[in-house]
Amino acid sequence: MKKLWRYTYPALSGLLIYATVRVVNDTVAEVRFWYRDWRINAIEIITCMLMGYLLDFCFRKLFRKFDRSMHRTAGYKTVLYELLWVTIIVEVSVNLVITPMAALTDNGLSWGDFAIINIIPLLYCLIYYTAVRSNKLLQAYVNNKLQLEKVANDQLQTELKFLKAQYHPHFLFNALNTIYFQMDDNVGEAKKTIEKFSELLRYQLYDQQQTVPVSQEIEYLKNFIDIQKVRSSERLQLQTHFDQALNGQQVYPLLFLPLVENAFKYVGGDYRISIDAITNAKGIEFTVSNSLPSQDLDIKQNGIGLENLKRRLELLYPGKHELSLQKDDNGFKAKLKLNTGV
């Protein structure tokens, strides 16, 4: 049935165009075309049916050409470009086939005849185009959107993996350096540090979840802080507070680490570090402050930690985070607010 329709549709469309043109034209002229010589009507009908096959052939070639490029783009420009070509094909075909035939029959070709002959076939072809191409163009548009979103998502995932991986070498060097010097003083303590270090690596290397419970992140920070305390001066005044309500909230891993790492890296003066994590109505508030040495340090220009963190927050919590960095005579304070709600 589908094959039969494929070969009969062009003839039927040509016949429909002829009948419509004749009805409209003869109604205005108040004549009846079936009173004419049947041979003239037969020639006109056969010619219009052949034009239907010509239009069908041109449209199929045109649509196949556009289909090959739809994997790259499919938008309103594609539709406009196709419509332009449909219009050109119809008008050229009509004026090559029907217009000369109308000029040689009856009383010649008037401006009214010319307008009717050019407008009616075009209207029918535009209806045909809408019926045939709307679903195809919509599907191509959706597929292109999905493909662009997939490419963008893949790029973001690649960048996130790269940003996350940047923490590993820096932390690995510091931890190994701590264990190296600890081995000379106390082998037993060095073993404990290695155990904590292995827990940190396990968290970083083997946890493949996109988000983790904040309790895991806090446990990671505690192990990290214990290792840093071994490396720090005995003058260090460390205060930590982790809200007991921080338990099952889901967060992306290693977002708090750069702030804690920065505090230990730049602490000086009174050697005071304060780490505070609480929950609020919107999510989590994480604050780290530390005293600074007497010499002026440009914290933002040392290392990649803070810039890395800012970029990860933009990718992971767009519009749902607030990071404030304050430096004054009393020290440096960093506060990160995460909106972990739905």
C-alpha cells in the first residue's frame, strides 16, 4: 500500500492542482471547462500530473540533501532555507509547464490567470512541506539539542575530573614529606600517619560517586587535619567544630579541602586556625580562619587551590553557592555557603 501511494501520490497532487486552478479560474470567468474540447482538457490534466511527478522528484532530492546536513544543525534557518528552495522549485516548474500551456489555450493568459497559476500550486506544496517535514525537522532539532547538551556535559565532566585531579599531586607531596621527617623521630607515629594517609587516598581514588554524604567529607577533613597537625608548629592553636546535624546531606567531594589546606599553608603570627562547619535552613556553611605572618602574603596568587575551587563551584553549584574571602590585619577568613536543598 505504501509503495502504491508512493507512485500514485504525485499524479493525484497534480490532478488536485489542476482541478483547483480550473475551479477558481472558471468561477471568476463564469465558464465551464468541461464544455471545452476533451482533448485539450486531457492534455492539461496529463501535463499537470507529470508536473506532480517532477515536483515530487525535486522535493525528494532537496530533502535528502538537507537531511545529510541535519546532524550538524537544525533550526529556523534550516526551515527558511528549505522553504526558499521549495518556493523556487514550485515557481520554476509551474512557469515552465503550466503557464505556457495556459497561454496557448482559450483566450490567452491574463494577469489573473498568471496569479492563480502561481499561487495555488505553491500553497498546496507548502501544505505538503509542512506535513512531510515538520516531524523530521523537529526530531532533528531535538537530536541536535541533545547532542550539544551531551558535548557540553562531557566537557564539564572532563574539566571537573581535571580540577579534582589537581589536588592529588599537591597533597601527595605534602603528606609524603610529613611521613619522611616523622620516620626519624617516631616510627610508631609515622605508621599511624600512613594509615590516615591511606584512608585519604582511598577516599580520593576509589569513591566514584558524584556526591557523597557530608559526614564522609568531614571524616576526610579530620584525617587531613590530623596529618597537618603533625607537620605544624607546637604553637598552633587549632579549634574545630563540626555540627552534629551534618550527617546525610549530599555534597560534592573535596570542596572544603582547599580552604583548610590554605589555612595550614599560610598560618603564621599567633598560629591560630579555626574551622567551623554548621547546617542552616538552606544547606551548609563552612568557615575557616587563620592568623597570618607579619609579612604581607598575596594568598590569591599562591597556588591553584582557591581559583580551582571557584571554578568547581561554578560548575557544580551554579547560583547555589556563596564564597567570601576576607583578608585583614587579624588574618584571613574564608566562608563557603552551599545550598544543598532541591
